[in-house]
Amino acid sequence: MTLRLLPRPQALDYKVAMNESVAHHARPTHHTPKTARVTRWWWVRHAPVTVDQGCIYGHIDLPCDVSDADCFAVLARRLPRDAVWVTSHLQRTKQTAAAIAAAGLAFDAAAEERDFAEQHFGEWQGRNRAEVFALHGADHGLWLAPADFRPPGGESFTEMMARVTGAIERWTRRHPGRDIVAVAHGGTIRAALGHALGLAPSRALAFESGNCALTRLDYIEDDGKAPAWRIVAVNLLPVP
């Protein structure tokens, strides 16, 4: 079997949208050719985890706090109707998607994509976050460790970014020209931004993604031209 990979995208532009109308209506100020096919990715980080006791959880399947009804009402207004929905296999993403649905946005059952899960921290999972950061992240400052450092029994952020990239390419091929709402994790969204902008994993770690924040990335294909990513919104918080 021959796998066809998407051509290497170019970063078309970078814009942080700070108002609801840009995120909702998806009408960027840049010109998009009428012949172009645009696959719109709407990334939502899961709701906050409050039962971690200061420990690294990664692939530990902890629940999240979905008590902020106003937050989910904002997301239900901002996100598109008739979209394809996908979560990771971890319950905090599924609970967040269910809370958005309960706030008034009806959608078909979300698919599950394990490659959109958070970075696997191996033996660090369950350990105190501050202690691990003091040992491995102090010289880096943006993450628990440098991008290419693999925790014992786990994966590096570089390895995580490669699996997230592969999943983005599969889903884009599977649903071209659609809206895709992906409820995922902070590391996953950093990886998606790094892929879209062609950044090294160490640079992708500079992005921030708050709980329930929205990041919008458009994959643009036009005949005869190299495909490109447009960055429409980054870390847009659901403030009423």
C-alpha cells in the first residue's frame, strides 16, 4: 500500500484574532481565491483539570471541571455548525465536547483520535510538576524539558509533534473543505501550530494554549499552487 503525504505546507500569514466575530464567522482580511479549498481546523483545549494535586498527568486519564457554564456557552456560539468533531481518547476532551453540546451546539458523535492525545511523560506521570521542572526545565523555561528530551518510558515533544502532524494530515485528507473541531490538549495544539508554521519543535513550545481556549488554523489548497496554512486565531479565551 502506498501512502500519499500532503505536500509540505507554507505558512501563509500569522494573525491572532482577539474578537469573537473573527473566530466565529471565519472571514479573514486576507484574500482567498475563489478556486481555493479551505479546510478549517478549530482547536479547543480541554477544560481545567483540578484533581491533579500538582502532578504531571499527561496520559493519566483524569476528569476535568466543566462547571463553568458561561465558558461553554461562548464556545457553543463561536464554533461552527455542521462540523466534523474529534477528541483524543482521554476523558477530559470528551467531557469538554459534551459540555459544549450541552450549552446548545448540537453535533454528531465525536470521533476518537489517539494521536491527538497529550505528550506521554512516562515515569514522570504522577510526579510533582514543580520538582520535575526544577530538574529538567529550568534552563528551558517553556515546558517540563527541552523539546527533544524523552522522559523515561515516555516520548519527547518532538516525537509527539510528529504523531500529531501525521494525524492532522490524515484528517485533512479525509475531510477536505470541511470544518473540523478538535478538542484536544495544550501540547497537541502547540504541535499543530508548529506544524502549520513550519517551526522546529523547540519553537512551537513558545505558544500558550489556555483551558477552553480556541485556536483556528485554515489549510488552503488551490490548483497549481503550494498548499498553505493561514493562522486565524490563537489562544482565544471564551470570555463572555
